[in-house]
Amino acid sequence: MMPTVYLLDYVAGNVRSLVNAIEKVGYGVEWIKSPAEVSNADKLILPGVGHFGHCLRQFTDAGYAEPVRQHILAGKPFMGICVGLQALFERSEEDASVPGFGIIPGELKRFNDEDKSVPQIGWNSANTSPEEHVTGKSIFGLRPDSKYYYVHSYARHYRKGELEELGWTVATARYGDEEFVGAIAKDNVLATQFHPEKSGAAGLRVLKAFLEGKRIQDLPTTPSASSAKEGLTRRVIACLDVRTNDSGDLVVTKGDQYDVREKDAAGGAVRNLGKPVDMAKKYYEQGADEITFLNITSFRNSPVADTPMLEILRRTSETVFVPLTIGGGIRNMVDPDGTKVSALEVATLYFKSGADKVSIGSDAVIAAEEYYARGKKLLGTTAIETISAAYGNQAVVVSVDPKRVYVSSLSTTTHHTIKTSNIGPHGEEYCWYQCTIKGGREGRDFDVRQLVTAVEALGAGEILLNCIDKDGTNSGFDLELINDVKAAIKIPVIASSGAGNPAHFAEVFEKTRTDAALGAGMFHRGEYTVKQVKGYLQERDLLVRRFEEDI
């Protein structure tokens, strides 16, 4: 029998990936379903994502707070992940009315968003003191040349020596000019602000060290261990458009301007580029920082009918230990038997199947239009609002599909307009970006700035910024669009549409403030690999995460 670790059974986002990671390193999982069962646990893990107040209130109301405190004080092994780390502190600025456990002194503060996107989403360091590097020792497998996956808006800011004087060993990271606690350990306790289950081999190594009780380990003697760069890396994301083909099988496809059928005399079958699970694993092994599935099956109208996509997420999360995003169909709907299913319930199905983020498209445009019609007032009932309230805004991505509308002068439109270097077909020097719905098939009298500012207010944590004009062109990203959107909002932006070679990724990172860049066709067709893109970025001195194989 495999040795066992205990997990608390409460609303904690995507726990399937954590279970898969624990099993990957040779342990089984036992669920704690009541406070009375906490005392039975030897090793205990508290995962969590989302709003500090929401999570701690649920946790406390269910009667878990004191039994977990007693577990920790009794010297039993305990690991907290993300909100599980934050819970150990006294309080959080995110909700000052809800106390933390008070195991560690201090308060969590929101990141300053004047010079960077908030939330922080991506791969960053978790470095212990330079003295430990000199002695060649590592705490719980943390390495100075590794990167770990973070997704949070609030952090315990670091002041040198403050926590160490109390016996804590601290691993820190830097986001912009702010240094914060990335991981913290003392005696029987390890807590990580990052998600080890989503941090590839580096995260699995930390998880394995905790479960095996190997608090101190030797660092590998590699040159990179002493020359690692701190800070958030540039994210390279692989995107898989998934839909049913004419035989009813789910396949990865790609098309020009959203047309995914072959251009041939045989009737134009759906373009089949491979199996979703296999391709996701391939991109993970090439070093992709995230995998995005966009479910474009047109007939799907209920979670019941989407069982194959849920199975794809379940199978992918067994072997892919980086974040997974799912888009398509995240909305209020009615099952064939007449049962109403809310967008939050749909999202929960995806989270339980292995997704870390959900991407909302057309429904976000409708919600934004209604937001303005109400005089910029929140209702609290839209998909964006309900999902972000339960799981945190970092779990909600809004996929934006704009296209250029050229105008001869600023006076000809009321929409937000830019002066463009890409002159229009009739010599126009100005354009605005029209939002579309239904896969780009229907334009709205609504511009991209209106949309992104509205969904940020509604609670979205990230923008997936497509560009219909660039889709399938392999001519590079729309830099003007990206810069215009980044200037309007504080949340992260993923640049999408138009990538045709590694130089396009370097260009978008060097000429815009985008937080990530996404590729699809160039990877699917085998023209370039994710590893080649990252190698090119490294040659340009852009910080990227290296892929690690060993744990």
C-alpha cells in the first residue's frame, strides 16, 4: 500500500491536480470530511485558492480552524498551499474582518499595481538566503534556479530577519520592486504561496520532499544554481482549439478566421491536427508554461453533453503539471431534462475535472453591455462575478475577439480610436477595435476598451486578447491592440492571434507590456516547438522558465 497524506475536503478550487501530483510522487490521498477526523491525520495538507475571507470563513464555519491549529501545534507535518499559506498569518488586507490562524505574525497586503499587473500570474522564484546556497543546502527541495507557479493578488511582504528571528526559514520572490514570502518553513510546517502541483518537476520535487520529511537536501552543483535570475518569467502558452469532427470525436483543430474545415473538393472535413490529451502532454514536455483548451464544439448546450471535454481535462491533469484553462460554454444553461445549471456550477465541474481557470467569451460581452446600461453598477449575478467571488478573480479569464474598423477621422465615431501605423484600405489613419461574439461571427456596437474595463470591474482576473484580423496570418501579434488594452487595465493580458515564428514572441514581449503570449497553429503544424521559442527568447535575454525533468 502507498503511504497516505490527508487532504481537507472543502471548496479549494482545483484539488484534482493536487491529488494527481501527490499520487505522482508515490503517495495516496485520504479525505478529511469532518473536523473530528483531523486528529486521525499524520501528514495534513491544506490547499486553497481564491478570496481569503471566503475561504477562511467557510473553513472556520465548518469547524476546521481549531482542529488544524492543534494539529500544527502538536508537531505533526502540515503543508499549506496558496490560501493555505495565507491562513497561517494573522490577517489579510483582502478581508480584515476574518482572522487567520495566527501561527505566523503579520498581515497580507495587496501588490502595488502602479507598475505591474495584479494579480501576479506566472512563474517566479522561491529563493532561500544566499548563505544556504553557499553551504549547498536546500529546504524541502527548493532551488534558486527553479521557477514556481504563482497566482495571487495579496502577499506577506518580506522584511529581512523579521521572521527568521522567530525560527522561520523563508524563501522569497520579487514581483516588480516588492519582495514577498514565496514559501516558509519551521519544524513540522511548510507553506507555499505558489502551487507545487502546477509547478512542473520543480513543484513535484517540493511536494515529494515534504511528504518524505526531507527538510534539508543537497543542492545540485550546477552553474545555473548560482546565477539564477529573480523575477516573473515571460509565459509561453500553448492553445488547443478542440471540437468534434464529423465522426463525433474530439480533435484539436485550427483554421483561418475561425473556419476549421479543410479547403478541398471532398466536402471540407473538420481539420484534425491530433488528440487533445496527447498534444497537451507534448507541449508540457516541451516546456509550455500553461495549456489552454478552447472548446469550440458548436452543438454543446449543457454540462451533460460536455462529458467528453471533462474527461479530457481529467486525463490531461494526470500527466500535465502546469495550469490548465478551459474556454467555451461557461454560462447559465439548462440541461436536457430541464434542470437549470448556473455558470458557477458549470465552472465548478471544470475545476473538479482539472481546470485551474475558465475562459468566458460571448457572455462576457453581453454582461459588459448590461453593466454600462445599468450605469456601471454591479449586480453580482453574472458568470464573471459569481465565479470570481467563489474562486477568486485569478480563476476567471475573459476571451476577447476584436476586429479593426477603420475610420477617416476621429469625428466619425464615438468609440475609442487610435492612430495606426497600419493604414486602412482607403488610406485611413485611424481605427477602433470592435468587439464580436459567437466566434467572431457577430459584431457589436461596442469597443475593446469598453469591454476590458467593464470585465475588470466585474471581477475578471485576466484577458485573453485575440485579434480576428491577425488570426491565422502568421504575421505577428497586433502590437497596437495589445498596448492599447494594457494601458486601460491593471489585470494581466495574454497576447493571442498571429504568432508564426519565435521572433514574433520576442517582438511582443519587447514592444508591449503583455504578461504572456499564446501560440497555436505554429506548434500544431510542427513548424516550431515551445522549446525553440523559449530558446530564442533566452538568446534575447528575456527571462523564461527552463523545463526540468527530474524531481
